Amino acid sequence: MNIGIKKSIKTGGQEITVETGKLAKQADGSVVVRLGDTMLLATVVAAPEAKEGVDFLPLTVDYREKYAAAGRFPGGFFRREARPSENEILIMRLVDRALRPLFPDDYHAEVQLMIQLLSYDGENNPDALCGLAASAAIAVSNIPFNGPMSEVRIGRVNGEWIVNPTMSQMKDSDADMMIAGTMKDVNMIEGEFKEISELEMVEAIKIAHAAIKEQCQFQLDLAAEIPAANPKREYCHEVHNEEVKAKVYADCMEKCKEVARMGLASKAKRTELFDAIKTEFKAQYSEEELAEIGGFISTYFSEVKKKAVRWVMLNESKRLDGRKFDEIRPIWAEVDYLPIVHGSAVFTRGETQSITTLTLGGKMDEQLIDGTTFRGTEKFMLHYNFPPFSTGEAKPLRGTSRREIGHGNLALRALKPVLPEDSAYTIRLVSDILESNGSSSMATVCAGTLALMDGGVQIKAPVSGIAMGLVADEGKFAVLSDILGDEDHLGDMDFKVTGTAKGITACQMDIKVDGLPYEVLIQALEQARAGRLHILNKIVETIAQPNPDFKPQTPRIEAFNVPNEMIGAIIGPGGKIIQAMQKETNTVITIEELEGGEGRVQIMSNNGDDMKEATRRIRQIAFPPTVEEGATYQGKVKSVKDFGCFVEILPGTDGLIHISEFSWEKVAKMEDVCKEGDVLDFKVVGKDPKTKKWKLSRKVLLPRPEKTETAPGAGQA
């Protein structure tokens, strides 16, 4: 018996299969997407009607990776999947940002889209399939949607762009982009690069869009075979009052334009003036009338405000704060602001401010990642915090938000390409946003660069970031540099670009308007480059290059390789030797096995002498000098016996000083002349042929007592 429908498409030379009608049939739409042996299940359900009073789209996108997909057990006490990891949250955001703008503006029913990783083959990364799976699930449902859309990953190996590269190919790639779009437009981009040019990035976007178009047509063909997908459900989620709308437009449009023309740099002052216009308009109505039409007034006033600001921009070339389209807000920055941390910086641009701290640690400080598709450690962390006071608000504190995770990840991807590759340190940057009025993630990039240089991390080049905006209407458009929060909300594009003087290191773009020509995108990129370089100059004015050394309070790290077969000797039975070394030298010592028959030792200490002593001891064990007969050594007494004492010649090598070889004077009891832990000088005089132990002598290093002569006739009767 045939169950469901299965269709295939080739993307990047690989076959992707989409199956529907077999699993999760009670959902409004469900599909299984397969590439190689990686499989995803995507389901979507929409509520029959919108909830009362809801005037937005309550869309939830959820992505979860099942550990069984890779044949693994979850970590933790409960041994089951728990809250989503940061990687899962980032994938949710990629899908959400591409899907959300494509639902009808007046559709307000709750929509829940769930994607699950069912099988993972270790080569085909599931995140490149999530956008296709999500859109295909909606396509085979009757939920209204202005799609389909799809997402692909783009990498570049040896100068050649690859669509949906494998995990093996990505190891050699100098670019990693996730690009989403429809048949007509690209509407979401996120990526990191090793300093590529603007034109190279546009080339990658075009290649990705060609594959996206094919996948969108594929979804349309699939949906045409599903009777339940056609026609889409009818809905009516908005009620309008045309009379109130006409009056709000007539009374408030010109007043809002006047505020937009003022060029006020203060967000608070602009908000105050716009609110005054709205309050003045509402004053003509009684409380009973406002109870009936107050909601309509708020909705239509927001529309008027948006249209007025955009009209002034497009027709009078005036921005809300009075800047030119390509002008950057005033910048000031400071490093070494905090006395105890390992590096710090304050970066302020307009009304956006970040204070960023640097912490440097060792191997033990690396972040352990135990996911389905990746298991290992991460040496570079960047955490972004966005407290409510940064926007002058008092809001509930509910832990780290998805937005904070996303913004932190963007800044991390921006700075990662310039970190020193041979650094032994684990690096953590924390950006706390103290003020926010547009592009706080880009302020984090700039402050992060400054904190790294202040802390003495030898980055390859400073990185700056800028957020670009777009306003387009009736054939006119304006590309805005360094957008305000209001310009982000009222505009058609939020395009963040980071890079060095040489090229782009990361980008993130969300487009809210249909039909963005590549010419406009290229103009935005070139304008972004000019703004980026302007901000970069401000960074260099603050600190021209990384400080030559770390702060005095920063722990120092020594790292070197040792033979793999010597790791056990360094650690000792049950960790006895390494634990003793750490305690006696006040250091932190870690060892890991490397490929190629070597191990990597890392020693972290706040004291140079302690570091030297720990290094000396480990090198003695790892590269043991041979004991030379006739040579003189100094070592600790390891144990005391009736017949002598055992002394350490070299780490791991002991010898015996027999009681008769301890001193020229006769020794009655060994415990009377030495104890465990004493340090003695001695000479290696030979090796016992039976025990193979080295024979040592202390007395040969001591001056021999002179013989006393007996007087003539003494002792005679």
C-alpha cells in the first residue's frame, strides 16, 4: 500500500527528498526532508481563528535535535532532551526571520511550526534544510502564506562557491553563509567570512538565489498534488473604521512630518513630540468614544507616523535625527576603563553604548558543547546582555532571550576570523548594553575589538561594524548608514556588516520589502564599507594596535607538546604526580592528546617562578635526561629504611644511599640523620646488578676526616 507522496530535487549536485502524507497527519501540514541519511520532520499547525485583541502574528518556530538521531545519549542527570541549546535557538531564528515577513499582514491566528532532527549522518548539516522543511510544511497545508521560501548554505572551497556543502567541505571553506528567499527575492542573509569583498558576497548571494528559486518551484509542484493544500483557508482577523482612519490621516500627517523635519538627535524628545500629537488628537473625543475607537486611533496613528517619516526621508532627504543618509553618529570610545578585568572598553555611538569586558583563561575554562551534531569544546565565547534600562524601560527579567543569543553570535562570528590561531588562551567577551538606540550588536563588535586590543590579545586586524537601513516607496529609495532604532522599525531593511580594512568578516540582513534590486544591495554594501572604515578610524584613534603584553593581573600560560607515551608518566598513578605538581607550584596544568602521536601540555600561573618550576618538572619527565654514572645530583629523600634511604635522582628515577654511604661517621639509625622530604647532594657510584637500582653515595662528597695518630707508648703498662 502506497502511503503519502514523495518527490526529489537536486541541489548542489545532491538529491533532496521531500515526503508528505506519511507522518504526523493530524498537523495542518507535515513533511519529512532527507539529504543523504540526514532527516528532518517539520510540522505546522495554525489556530482556526485569531484570539480577541491580537493584532500581530503569534508565530512560534521551534527546532530540536534528537540525540538518538546520531546514536547518542543526552548528557545530564535525567538523560533526556531538555531546554534548547544555543545552536538550536540560532537555527530557530534563521527560519523565523525568513518566514515571518511572508505571512499576510492581516493574518493573526497563532501558528506553531516545529522542526525535529530525526537522523544525522555526520556529513549533511541539518540547518541548511530547515528553511526548506518549514516552508514545505506550510506549502502542503491550507495556511495562508505568501511563499514558498527556502534556505541554502553557501561555502567556498579553493575559490569555488558550493551550495549546501558537506561538513567535510566546510572545514576548508573561507565562507559560511545561510541565505533565504522566495522565487522573487532574497529576504534573509547571515554569514561569516575570512575578509571577502562586497562583490564576492553579491556573487555568492546570486548563486544561492538560483538554487532557492528551484526549491521554491519544487514546493509549488509538490503542493499542487495535495488536495488539502488548495484553496487556502479564508480568514478575517482585522476590523477597520475608515472614518476614524481618514480623520487621523487628515489631522496628524502634516504634524508628524513637521516633527520628522526637526532633526532631533534625542529619541526621548522625538517620542515626546509624537506622543503629544496623538494626545492632542484624542482630546477631541469623550472617554466613552475613546473606549470604542481608541484602538483604531493607535493603529492608524502608528501608520501615519511611519508614512510621514518615510515621506520626509524620500522627498526631502531628511532623517529623524537630522543626519545625511551616509553620516555616522558621533562616536567616543575608551579602553582600560575597569581596573581588575583582563581587558575592557566602552564604545558609544550616538545613543547606543556597550561596555565590554575580556577574560582570559586556560584549557579548563573552555566551553563544553554536548550537542547532537557537535561534541567538543569552544575556546572563544561572546555573550551579549540587553537589560531593560538600556532603553529606559522597566521590564521583567526572564533570563537570556533568543535575541540576545542571536546578537552575541553575530558579534562572535565578526571577531572570530581575526583571533590569533596559535593562542593558548580561552577567551570570553561580555558586552553589556548600557544604552540602545540602534545597532547595539555592531557596538558590541567595536567594543569587543577594543577590549581584545586593550587586553593584549594579538588580533590580526581591528574589526568594526555598521547597521544599514533602507526606505523604498513608489520607485524612490534611500540607503541609510548607522540606523536608529526608529529607522529600523520604520524601514524596509536591517543590514548589518562587519569587517576589517581588508574585507567583510560577518553579515546579517533582514529585508521586509519585495523586489530589492541587486544594484541597491551593492550600493548598500559600498555605503556600508565607507561607514565601516570611518568607525574603524575611530577605533584606531582610541588604540592603534594591541597592547604588547597582557595586563599584570592576567594569568600567564605556557604550552608545549610532549610525546604521547609520556602523558601517563606526567599524570602519574591516579593523577598523583600532576596533582602534586599543581599543589607545590601553585599552577593549573592540563594535558590533552593530539593527533600525530603527541600531547599538549598547558600550564597557567600568576607567578613567573612557579611557571618555570612547573615547566622544568614536566620537561624532566617528558624529556628525561639519562642518569650518568659518576655524576653529582641533588634530590629529595623519598623513603627512609633501616639499611639506608631512597632518593629521587630524576623525576621517576630513584636510587639507594646505603647507610654505610651516608657519611664517614658510623650511622646507627637512618631516622636519626635524615627524614622523608630532605634534600641531599649525592653522587651516582654504580648500579646494583641484581635490583638494577642505582647506587648512590653521599659521603664521597663530604670531606674525609683525618686519621688521628696514636702517641708512642700510649696504652702500654
